[in-house]
Amino acid sequence: MKSEPTLLWLRRDLRLSDHAALIAAAQAGPVIPVYILDDDTPKHRKMGGASRWWLHHSLKSLDGQLREKGSRLILRRGMADVVLTELAKETGAGRVHCLRHYEPWWRNAERAVAKTVDLVWHDGNYLSPPGTITTGAGTPYKIYTPFWRALNEQMPPPHPVPAPHNIPSPEKWPESDSLDDWELLPTKPNWATGFEKEWAPGEDGAKQRLAEFLPHAAAYDTGRNLPSEERTSRLSPHLHFGEISPATIWHHVLKAKGDATTYLKEIAWRDYAQNVILQLPEYGKENGRATLDALEWRTGQEASADLKAWQRGRTGYPIVDAGMRQLWATGWMHNRVRMIAASFLVKHLLIDWRRGEQWFWDTLVDADYGSNTVNWQWTAGTGIDANMFVRIMAPLSQSEKFEAADYIREWVPELAGLSDGAIHDPDESGCRPKAYPAKIIGHREGRERALAAAKRT
């Protein structure tokens, strides 16, 4: 006679390897893996279009993996606490296992679930559980550099645990929604055709992406700044959806040739971002520096038109436009270009960083509440650990410095025929094609406007 089943509540942990909740559930007896599409609990933070595209393919991949182990994925839709409570009664499950999540809405959901069922939390989505890296006084860090030092003293993380050989199944499976019925994929129109060429969501895709990156890990310090060469790992969406654990990445990178400390610091930055939102749950809408609450952001029709030009990659700044077009076409943008594009919106256009963060939330396949908001506030100068607002990035010189000519040619085909010397600033070179827009604001004019706004705070 089989023992009562256990529910495995999956969210951003869509893998079988190094999954503490799955391993514990499988050791206890029959397991019912369940993913709940909960658009109600996050409210305005429900997944954007690009993330939903990724989710569809990741869930499909995970279900295939589970079936190879004699299991399957149960899909339900609704508020997580309500659905899990109903599912526990329906199946006779006595316990729910999950990996702990730190977004404010998931913390709320976990508390609600724990009131009605026996919820068992596990760690495993971060190098160290957020909130555990503290100062000598026992308080959490707000600044990244000392956080990194303290975290690094506890590294490496425990070795990743392989997926279980088999996953015990219940005597009877509950009914499941059809993935296609969720309509996560765009159809009219299908704006994700470029995604399909770029990405392979799922645990196997994550492992392949890691294998491709490892030979370049030691060169990341330089490669992350060169959009034309593309030497970043592109693991961010796989990490966000939990298709690979950070511990797995860390140990593989340690075994790679050369010193890859810079890349490991980027993995640690992801931990740092979670620590920030654990301390400041409203960081996605509230400035980390209250002194900048008085900053007068541009609003009205002209600002809205500038925002739309930025979103469409029609600002007249080739490096910015290339990045924004890459984002729309692939759901992703190069590391260095993200900073340039974000800085341009905030400083040159003087548009509230929250408008840009919302756009990234909808269009990035790796849209992550912690990383996205911390990165935007760092760039805007509004964060608890950020550049000063008056430090204004120069997109034209950045483009030339980091040799972005070929990157621009790929994403801004109107400029493909220009020389390396002219392509970064075709207006200044006097060779701007008619099909390409003039700058919506001059660099000096935008800089002076931003500095004047800062002085008024």
C-alpha cells in the first residue's frame, strides 16, 4: 500500500538536478509535482509577455523530464494558496515541499499556504539563503562590495546533488490543465519568432548554454563589455526560471581554465539583489535614496513620445537603438548595452526609471524582480548602492570604446553600410541615412538638463 502523496510546489525552480525540495519529497514517497499559474497573487507583477513565452517552453521541457522518471507535471491556475489547499484535499496529500522564494508576493503566498497545509521550505535557488549573509553586528548588508567579501568567505557552495533516479508516483493522478489552454505564446501576431532561434528553454538548454560559456569564463571581465563579440554566458533566463542552480554554475566555473572571479561576482550580484528586496520589498517602486524622491521626471506628451522612441529603438543613438531592437527581437540585451540604454532613458531623456523597469519587465526573458529593480536603481543613481545621479554615461563614446560597430550593424541595418568610425554617431559624421532618425536630444543638452534637475532636488 502506497503512503500518502506529497505535493511539490514549483515556481522558479523548473529543474530536476540540485533540487532540495524534489529530493526530500521523493524520499518521503509518492510525489505530485505541480505548477500553478498565479496571476492574482503578484497583481501588477504578473509575468510579462517574454517571460510567459519562456515559461511555456520550460514547463513543456520539465514535463518531458518528469515523464522519463515515471512522473508528470500537474498544471493548475489560480491563487497559489487556494489551489494548493484544494489539491491537498483532492489528493490526500499530507505535505507540500517547495524551494523558498523571496519576491514579496511569493513570501505572502508562502505564509498563506502554511496556514492551511504542512509546508516544508528548502533552499537552493541562491548561493546562500538571502538574509544569512550579515555584518558582524548581525544586520544585512546594503552595499554590494562588503556583501561579496562576506559571501565569498562561505564559498564554494555545497556540491550540487544529482536528480533522483526515479520519482515515486501516486496511485491516482489529479486532473491537469492543458499547457496550450493557458495561451502563454503570442499568436496574433507572433512577435517571438526571434526568440525561437535564440533560446532553448529548459534544463537541457541551460546545461548546453553553460558548456558553451565555460571556455570563455576567464575572459568574461573583458567580454561582458564587447557587444560585437558576445562573450557573456546568457544564462540569466535559465537562472531566473531555476533551470540550473547557481551552485552548479559556480562549481563548473571553478573547474574552468583561468581566473573567472569577475563572472562569479555577477552570480553573487544576483544573491545581493535578493538580499535587497528581502530588506526592501517595495524596491521595485520606491527609491533607495529618499533624497531623489523630489527629482522632477519629465511627463506629458513629449516625454511619452520620447519613451516610445526609446522602446522602439528610434532615438538616433545607434548603440541605444541596437540594444532596444535586440531586446524586442530576442527578449534579451547585452550586459554593457543594458546599462547604456537604461542610463540614456533616465539621464538623457529624464524619464522615471520605473517606466524603463516596467518595459524590461514585459520584454526580458530574464525579467527578475530583484535583479531588474536593483540594476535599474543602480543605473539611475536612486539605489542604496548606486552611482550618483550626476554621473552620466556618454552613449556615443561608450559605443566607440567598446567596439560596438558590428553589433550596431546587426541590429540597426539602416546603418550597416557605414564605416566603423562613422557608425557610432552618423549625425556628427554627416552621413546619417534618411531611414534612420536624428538624435531626439543632443548629448550635451540631455546632460545639462539632467544636472539641472538634480540641482533642484
